[in-house]
Amino acid sequence: MRNHAGETSRAAGRPARRYYRLTGDGVRAARLALAELRALAPEGRPSRGGAEPTGAPAW
């Protein structure tokens, strides 16, 4: 996972936001973990949220 700090918001008195992005290895590990969880789910039960991965980045 990579991260970087955004611009500080001194006017609002808040620290800089942190932004995170999965690396290629992180994406592969997450997909493997999700596949393992799906294999454990009972048949016919809809997944929560209904979103299916497309393989395309979310950004």
C-alpha cells in the first residue's frame, strides 16, 4: 500500500488528508482473499452491496 499526504488545510485547522492506493501485490492479495471468502459463502445467497469487481481501477 502506498500513501501520500494531501495539501494541508490551515484555514480549516485540520492536518493534511492521507490518500492510500493498493500496489499491484496488494490488489492480487485482496482479490485472492475475496475469492476465498466467496468460496465459503452459501450458494444462492446474494452478496452484500451487489458490486462485482470489474478488474478496472476505481480511480
